[in-house]
Amino acid sequence: MTPKNLKAKAVSKVCCGTARDIPLSERDADELASVFTALSDPVRLRLLSIISSAPEGEVCACDLVAPIGKSQPTVSHHLKILFEAGLVDREKRGVWVWYWALPERMSAVASRLR
Amino acid sequence: MTPKNLKAKAVSKVCCGTARDIPLSERDADELASVFTALSDPVRLRLLSIISSAPEGEVCACDLVAPIGKSQPTVSHHLKILFEAGLVDREKRGVWVWYWALPERMSAVASRLR
DNA sequence: AGATTGTATCGACAGCCATCGATACGTTGA
DNA sequence: TCAACGTATCGATGGCTGTCGATACAATCT
């Protein structure tokens, strides 16, 4: 059992109760953590902000390299991670690849934070 | 300027417009990314789920080691990261340290995902 | 076909991070 | 004062990750 609430002053002799089961399963924790990992890089967050706020709803990858200020392989790497996390989708049109955000995915993750 | 929407079929000759400014500043991106980094580990997410769902609103650190299944130093390390990210607060009472969640912080982060 | 251009992949390297044993610190109780 | 206990810190280690140059791939244009 978890010890009583002793916030004020007293200190119980009894502590460290028996283990309860964890609300978040190991599998769910792994999945959630993988999404947060995709969001844990400032370059990816800025890419996401550009893509999400695009007036046309989508952005050509060629328009993402210059403002980010990183090399083209690096930007491509980050876009791949965002894509695999389900945060953006993409489509190849001719030589170019267009990216757009998946807001329902982001709000789904957000709701998991209560 | 960003090229026209050519989703259907045609492919424009013109692409790769001039750089717009990024909605998310570099400073804000760093700050946000640091919080997501704190959330990017399954052990920390499970710790947070235990702490957040505690009936008394708080949990003794001594009750966190066993269910997580990691060593005491490892759990202490993760709790420190959650604390420094502003996701939990803590108070020492006697020998024990009690942790509780800061839901307003989590919802603040969640709202940043739209 | 060959040249050009946008994108993704590869290989390498440096820095960060999760993990644990050992240990130090602080508090309690005898 | 000393022993016991909960927690935090330290040091080491293995694995992961962001970065870039070089290169491969695919589509377009001449």
C-alpha cells in the first residue's frame, strides 16, 4: 500500500509499499517515446513548424534546406524521421517531394499528455 | 515565393522559392525540444504515468524503483530529468522524497502541438 | 543518349545518453 | 555516537544520434 499523505510535517515509519501495476504499459511507453523522440530535435521542430504553417498546406523539400541552415542530407534525414513517426506525409511529383503535416497525429499525441 | 499547388498532375518548371522566416524561433525550438527529450524515454513516461495517477497525488521515490525494474541510480537519474524539465516537482520529507506531477506544464506542452 | 537537377542513402565521426556498481550525503533511530 | 536506510552523485561503458561529404538514384530537359 502506498503510505499516507504526510505533506505537512509528520513522517511515517512505514514507507515503500508493495508494487502497483504501472498505468502505461511497456509497449505503449515505447510507442509514445518513439514519437517524442522524433519531436526532441530543434531542427525537426522547426521543419514541422514550416510545414504546418504552409499557406498551401504543403511544402517542397527544396524549400526546406536553405532556411534550416543544414546540409541537404541532414534535412532529408530529419524529414525521414518525421515521416516514419507519422507526423508528416509526403508525395513525389516529378523531381520534387512535397511534404504536409498530419495534425490529427499531433493532437493524438498531445491528448496523451492529458 | 513558394510554387503553386500542383498536387494533381502537372509539374511546374519553377520551384525552390526564396527562404521565408521560420515560424518557430531557434530559441523556442531548443526549449520545446528539451521538454520532448525528457519525454522521449519509455522509463520516464512510465514514471510519469505512475506519479500522475497516484491517488494521493504524490508518490514516494522508494515506491518507484521496484515497479520500473531498473536500478535505484537509474530511477533517480530519470526523476531528476523529469524534475529539471518542469514536468514534476518534489519535496524531501525525512529520509524520503515525494514526487508529484505538474499537469499545467504538460498541457502547456501539449497545446504547442496544436 | 547524355547532361542536369532534386532527393535519398552510405560511411564515418563526434558527442550525447541510458545504465549500473560503488560511493557519498543526510536523516532517523538506538 | 554509531548503525541503518533512502537518495543523489560519480565514473565507466556500450549504444544511439546528428552531422556532413561523397555518391547513388530518379526524373526532366536538350
